[in-house]
Amino acid sequence: MKRFAPLLASLIALASASAVHARPFEVPADHAALIRLPGDAAAIVVGNPHIADVMLYDARTIFVTGRVYGRTNLIALDDNGRVLYTSDLAVTASPRGQVQVFRNNQRMSYVCAPECQAVPLVGDEANWFDELARQQADRVTAGSAGN
């Protein structure tokens, strides 16, 4: 039995690791979500920070904010470098209140909650998207200027 103990331990570790990857953690773009960790984390890593932003709020709480649609991964490590949490991370579209207007082959996107506001989404008409993105960047810059 002793000679099978390392094999059994490896199989259990493999089975539990594959269960973590069974389903990705999902968060809609422009929304935040919360992950509670099983232990104290010392570091968190997101594979592509352009897709999602992660912040360690306290040793056992991670906030994930979806930036743009896509898929990446998230890893939380304890202070000994052991993996506490690992998962694929999928940033999805939020279907709530979204309206898309098509003019021939050009698309423009809006979020209606309750009034409709134009929002640039990947796939929208390029000039319209660029102008809205510039306006949003200006708004963010103006809002952070007072801080």
C-alpha cells in the first residue's frame, strides 16, 4: 500500500485540478464580480489584463472587472507560491438593455437603462466607435483630474 500512496496522491491532485478548469468564471464586460478564495493570497495574475482587471481586495477576496469580450485566465498564489485558485476567465456581453441599430452593413450599439446611451462595442462602425471611445476616454480623464 505504501508504494501506491504517491500514485494515489497524484491522481487525487490531478482530479481536483481538472475540476477547477471544468467551467470558466464569467463576468460581463463593464461589470465587476467577486471571487472568495479558500486561503490567503499573496499574489494574483491575470493572463491578459486588457480583457479583465483583477484586484486583491483582502487576502481572500478578489474583484474581477470585465474590460472587453474575450477569454483569459486567473491564478491566485499564496506566499509560498502554491496555487490557491486557477480558472479560465470569460468576459461576456451583458444582454441587459442592449440595442444594436443596423444601417446597411454598419452597426451602432446602445445601452438602454432606461434612456438609451451610445456605447462603443467591438464590431460597431469604425468612425462611430472611434468618436465614442474618444469621448469616453475624455470623460474618464476629466473625472480623474480632480483626484
